[in-house]
Amino acid sequence: MKRLVPLAAMIGAIFLVMSCASTPPQKPTPTPTPTPTAEQPQAAAPDAELAQAKDLKQKVDALGLGDYDPQDYAAANKDFQDGQDAYGKDNAASKKSLDSAIKGYNAVLDTGGGQYLAKRQSDAEASKKAADDLKASVAVKDDYAAANDLYKKALEEKTAKDIENAGKDFASAKDGFDAVAKTAQEKKDAAQQAMQDAQTGQSTSQQKADESEKALKDEGFSVSSGQ
């Protein structure tokens, strides 16, 4: 039994050696070389969007419309700045921000523009009423007609959503109505003063005549009403 153990060990060793000899060594798996990815081309610069956003912002600022719609105005300004910052670096992001700014400025023009024109129209109509109350259409006929023509033109421009020209013509019409109202008031005041002076003159003449008649009577002269 003791002789069988070393023999079994020897046989096992022989099989192990034969097994190692028959199995070829494993080659290392090569690391795949990464395929270089093609660089994505940069999107075209959004020049048209940038120009449009600038133009709309200038129009909004020139008319002071941001005060009428501060929320949309602030959001549009942020998008406009973001679009400018990304321009030339990430043109796709720049275009997206500028498109949003354009939408925002147009919203300000719609909302703020309506309120702006309503205020300008109301001011012009108040001046027109003052002129009408003074009959300026008669007293200062030609200048009144010119102011009224501007007012009608402004109404047409408002309907056409021409905010800039409508606002300008409402303001000009207001100035025209104010001017004719002032002239009409001056003419009215002058006419009233002339009437007052005439009445005062008549009163003074009568008073002097009465005093002279009394003086003659005091001296003993008889005075007939026909002399």
C-alpha cells in the first residue's frame, strides 16, 4: 500500500506535464485602437437673427415700451445677451437664444405698443376736446384742420400697427391742438376785453356828461336835454 501512493503521485505528475505540454499558451488580447470620430462642423453664424434682434431691441428702447411690459422685456434682453455671448462659439445655441429674443421683443411690441398708443391717443383727444370747446375749428380754421388731419392719419397708422409713426403723429396732433387752443383762447380774451373796454368807455362818457350838466345847473344855467 505504501508503494502505491508514490506511484499514483508519479502518474498524476506525468498527466499534468502532458496536459501543460498539449495546451498552447494564450496570446494576450490586443487592445482595439479607437477609431477617431469626425469633428462635427460648426453651424452657420446666425447673422440674420442677430440683426433682427438688434433692430427690434432698438425699436422697443426708442419708444420706451419696456416700461409697459417689463417681464417680457427682461426675458428678451437676457436671451439677446446669451445669443451674443454664444455667437461664434456655439452658433446653434446662439441662434436658439436669438430666436427667443426676437419672439420676446415682438411680444413687448404687441403688448407695450398697444398701451403706448392708447396713452398717446388719449393725450391727443384731450387736447382736441380743449380746442373744440374754444371753437378753434372756426377761430383758427386752417391750423385746426392740419392738426385734425394728423390725428386721423395717426388713427390709420394705429390700425395698421405702425407703432412708431402712429405714436409720432398722435404727439404732433396733440401739439397742434394745443397751439390752436391757445390761439383761440387769446382771440376770445381779446374780444372780451374789447367789449369790456367799449362798455367802460360808454359808461365814462355818460358820467362826464352828467357831471357837466350838474355843474352848469349849479352855476344857475338852465340846461335843456336837447342841447
